[in-house]
Amino acid sequence: MKVLNLGSLNLDYVYSVDHMVLPGETLSSYGMETFCGGKGLNQSIALARAGAEVYHAGLVGDGGEILIDTCREAGVHTDFIQKLEGPCGHTIIQVDKNGQNCILLYGGSNQKMTKEYIDTVLGHFDKGDILLLQNEVNLVDYMIDQAYAKQMMIILNPSPYNSALDTCDYSKVSMFLMNEIEGAQVTGEQEPEGILQELSKRYPTVKTVLTLGGDGAVYQDGDSICRQAIFPVKAVDTTAAGDTFTGYFITSIIEKMEPSEGLKLAAKASSIAVSRAGAAASIPARAEVMV
């Protein structure tokens, strides 16, 4: 079973601030750092550091060599990453004194996927392989349709949620991995139990992992539900928490762990990630998580 992540690669410009900037406000930052990130890159690195064999496919623009190098150094296969002219995808991230963040995303090269490129990449994968998707690239609906036709296991993190996802056939997805905000956007329900019930009603064959911040995470497969609390730590930067969780939980699927074991592993890895600065740089290795 191989894992293909058709996802984003971003340069993250992270600004340390006292509070999130308000409308009309000019706010001085007291620190700025540049990190390699993007939900796609972060999740591929989390998969590799968790012990999975992962292939990343995506597009980088000017200055994107560092993104490819970062993937390669983490043990991610980079054969399918292509370089284009023009700006890389990038983010401007504010991190406040409590470790919370807000993110402004520019798609850049991530939004230049073509059907021909997608078909070429998918041609290297087969029935039963895993396709991991996020919504920081274009043509996600096409990726779902083509992977479903190949009988791949499709795992979707519908983030960031926007109208591009409206054309996706969610019934073709094998598993949702999302936080409660994304769950509310997909279902219209605000409370976790309502989100889970609505997902089960609309997409009865789709498994769900719903992360709930300080309230932990929930796994749902039909009538079967299990829950996992967080491992409390002092938060420094929550940017890659969800991506770390995703990489480690998918690795638990590959290793045929029980969902309860997978949730525990992913929660522990996420707790380590939020205690560190940066996105990709904060994702722990498997050995750290197993201590």
C-alpha cells in the first residue's frame, strides 16, 4: 500500500504578534521567520516522520527548491514534484502570545495543476493505494473522480473550505479528516455530535475523524465511535497540529492499528508539534512520540 499526497507546498512567513491584527489597525510584530509549509507538505512530512512511505506530488514556483529539499530530507519521495515559473504558494501567518494563529494563503503555483499532470501521477498508483487530498490545490474534484475510478482509498481534509469543494462528490471519499470548523462548514451543524450525525446521514459509507481542539478527537465508522482526549502541553504554535495528526493517523491505518490506538498516537504527536514553533519544523519523529 503506497501513499500519494497530491497537495500544496508553501513558503510560510510567520509573524509573532501580541494579538491578531484588527480591521484598520497597523500592528508591529516582534519577530518574523520563514518556514517550509503548506498543508500538503506538512502532511507528507508527518507521514514520513511517522514511518510511512509517502510520495508527494505538487508544483513549486520561484524559490521553491527549498520545499523540495525539505521533503527529501524528511524521507518523502519527491519524484513527482515539478517546478514552474512564477510565484510559489505562500502564507502570511500571525502567531499571538498564546500560540494561536491566523493564516492568509496565496495559492501561486499550487493552483496550476492540470488534468494531464494529475493523470500522469495517478498512473503510478493502483487499487488499494491511499490518495491524500487537501483543498490548497485546484482540481480536487477531478482528483477524487480519477482516484475513485482506480479504486484508491481517498482521504480528504477539506481545508481551506471554499466553493471549489462544492463540485466534489463526497460519496467517493473513503475518509474525512477535518476539524470542527470544517465539519460545520461541510454540514451546516455547529456542535460535534450534530456534525457527526449529519455526515453519517449524508455519507453513510465514509469514515470520519473529527478533531476538536482542546476537546480531543472523535473517530466515526457507521455506528462505531471512539474518542481521544488531548495530551496537555503549553502551546507555542498550533500551525501544524492538524497536519501532524493527519499524518500519524493515516500511518496507523497503514499499520492496521485499531482506531483507538491510531487516535492516541496522532494526539500524542500533535501535542509535541504544538509545543514548538513553525509548521514542518515542529512535526516530531516517530521515536519522539513513542517515548
